[in-house]
Amino acid sequence: MELSRSCGEFFSVAAGKLREALYNRGKTNQTSPMNSSSSSPESAQGNFFFYSSDEAQSWQNIQLAHMRHPAGECDSVAPNDHILCLSLAPRPVHLLQKQDGKTYTGMYGKGDMVLTPAQSRFFARWETDDQLLQIRLSDQFLRTVATESLNTDPDRISLVTEFRTRNPQVEAIAMMLLAELEQNQQPSSQLYIDSLANVFTVNLLRQHATKKPQIKTYEGGLPPYQLSQILDYIDNSLEQDIKLADLAQLLDMSQFHFGRLFKQSIGLSPYQYLIQQRVERAKRLLKNTDYLITDIALECGFNSHSHLTNKFRKMTGMTPKAFRVN
């Protein structure tokens, strides 16, 4: 692999390798150099490793790439995406960076972040093997969140360049997104990814923007009639891939505020409540019917037998089969 190429080309080549890996999935049983127990689609060649969300339908406004690559450099502009790179390197890496006419040289360790706003040119050179999580955030999505969640004119606020920074909240959300990406026994839940993407974007705007927008404070949760409307909608749509935007739109509010008010109301996030209700429906079907467990999984909105088993065991301490027998 060449040591010098644009980051955009690097991303494209890696995505191509990922598509090839997806095509060949099932023909071989190769394991990941990062995690020998993983069955996830990936690309690996020597010291190069790439793991991306770009093939998944659930990841519409935010894209992840988990990469490990040898010493080299990149030079890139992302016209429509804001890019955050979170270091996952087990040992500090020496980096030279140039961005927006500024230069920075120093050591980067696990948890350090680099933020590159859309349309900014970015150059980096690293001297040893590096491992990172790259998160690409759609500028259109960021503008929507600024307007709906922060009541801020998106033309009057923008992200700032950060060479080396730390943000525990952003890092925690990024690692939750990565965990969801790497758990690909089943497709990711649209509701869960939407929720994380919204909170991730709000945190970026609050702490890494040209001005600090204030979030409106809502106390007391949703009014009873609105909560009832949402609960009825969820209960009647358990078999569907519910989106956070669908729920928020029912009440004509932003996704971020809806998520906060919903949790204030019942103590669970929309995603947690959705999984709880799907498991409860599965219990009823297991107890009162002789349906195949695979059919029950699909009837309750799970993508597969294994998806149901995973969530069912977490909530009840037993598998669906054991629950039915008992």
C-alpha cells in the first residue's frame, strides 16, 4: 500500500475492499486481525485494516470507519462532511498535522481527537502504525440538529478546527457507535443509531462550535396524552424498523428534545422501551402459540432468531427456548 495518498482515496479504496469482503462473505472464514472472534465484514491486508458502516442502511446521517494502517500520510478535503478522528492506538503516535493554515506536531494517544469541519483541507503524517475511529457527520444533518434541537441559525454557527482535544461525552458516544457497528449479527436498529447520532451532534455543537448554543430545559416529561400517543404508536408498530424521526414528528418536536422528554416520562430511552415491548410480545407468543422462534422474532421486530435470543437473554436471563419450556 502506498504511504502517501489522499484521505478520500484511502477511504474509497478501503470501502471497495469492504464491498469485496461482503461479496466473498460465506466463501471463506477469515478472522479479523483486530478481533479473532468477529464474524463481521471487513478488509484486511498486512497491517491495513478497515471496518465501515457505509454498506448499512441504518447509518444515514453518520458514517463510521474503524481503521488500522501503517506509517504514511494523507491529504484531503471533505466537502459535505465534518470529520472527527478518535485515536484508538494502544501506544502514542507521533503526528504532523496541517489544517486551515495552522500546523501542529505532537504525540497522540488513545482518546485524543481531531476535528475537521466540512470544506477544510487537512494534511497528516504519522510515523508508526496507527489505529483510529473516523466519524463522518453529514453537514445537512448537523444543520438540521442546530435548527431543531438547539434553536440556532445554522448559518451563524459552525464547528471549529481541533488539532488535539478530548471530550469524554463525545468519546463515550463514539465508542457506543463503534460497538454497534461491530455487533453485526443483525442490522443495526434505526432508532438506536438515530438517537446516538443526535446526541453526538448536539455535544459537538455545544462544545466545539464558534458559539455555544443553549439547550432549552424541559422538565416533567411528556404530557400524558402525548405519552399515550407515542406508546400506542410503538406498540402497534413493533414489527417495523421505527425511526426516531417518526416518533418526534408525531409530536412536532426535535428528535433530541423528544428523546429527553420520553426518558423523563418513563425512565427509559425510546430504544430501551422498544426492546422491552418487543421482548414482552415475544414472551406472550412463546407462551400462547407454537410458532417457530424464528417466526416470533420477525413478528416482534427482531431481525433474526439470534437477535431475539440476544435481547431476550439480556432482559430475562434465559433464552426464548428455555422460557417456552419453563
